[in-house]
Amino acid sequence: MKSNPKTAWNPERLDMRAFAQAGASLQAEEPLPGFERLHAEAVLEGQSSVGLVRWQARGEMRPGATGGEPTAWLHLQADTSVPLTCQRCLGPVDTPLAVDRWFRFVADEAAAAAEDDDCEEDLLALEPRPSLHDVLEDELLMELPLVPMHDTCPVPVTLRSGDPAVGDEDGGASPRKNPFAELARLKK
Ligand SMILES: [Zn+2]
């Protein structure tokens, strides 16, 4: 555990210009439940331990694109693992998520919106001061797979569809004989 020297960096309202000018960095491990929107995606059933989100952020100044003023950039890296619902067997599947992105900072949200179409990198506004936590959570949410699935499901699933032994939920749409009803009829 590294002791944090008296840094004034507030990851919830980061002074990004100063952070980049100082070439500063922050790193932390936060429990998954601290990321509410991401945590809402997790399957909690049978999970004894909470996951951790490990992240680090590093700022740097780079020369402006056309000889303009130096610009603040942020490198954000994170990794975690979230238990999601496997779409094949419906069991929990630990799904690793990783973020490794650069962001370029512009003055405000209007500037970000104006420039967004013209550049490949992601833009963020210096003001209002960004929350690294929120930026990180947005990025992690974007990494969620559309269809979470085990590579190999831990339970056999080959009998799930079309198997007469499963699923009476269809209300008996498929007429099949109930052996016990059949037996009862024969006993009369
Ligand atoms: Zn599965």
C-alpha cells in the first residue's frame, strides 16, 4: 500500500489542466458496488465476494495540433471482472472488462460537441471538472458484451430446447401424455 503524498487531486472533480501540467497520476482499487450503474448489471446471486475495479489515470500536456496552446490529455486504464448472466445457460459468467483510453481535453462541453465530429480521439471538457469515476464507469459500461456467454457452459445445455422433459410453461400447447394421468385413467 503506497502512501499518498499530500496530493490535492480530487478524482470526483479533477482539475485536469493542473493534473496534466504536473504530469500527475492517480490509481486506486474500488469495490464494484461503488459503480452503481455497472453494479446493476452484475448477477449477485451466489457471489460471496465483491469484485474490485482497479484503475489508474495519468495526465500529460501535449503540443496543440496546429501549433496552438498545449493541450491536456488523460490516459485512463482500468480492469475488473463482472458476473453477468450467460445467455446460453443463464448461469453467472465472470466477464473481464478492460479500459485503455486516451482523452483530449477542451475548454468546455460546447467545444467538445463542436469538435467531436472532426477528431478520432475522445474529447472531454475541462469545465465543469470531470469526475474520473463517472468517465471510468461510462467506459466500463461500453465494454459490456451484448451477449455475455461462457466459452464452455458449466452445465449441459443441449437439452434445453425441444426437449419434452423441460418447460411446462407453454401451458401444455404440445399435446403429450402425462404417464400418471394415463395410469389414473387405466385404474378406473
Ligand atoms: Zn453458460
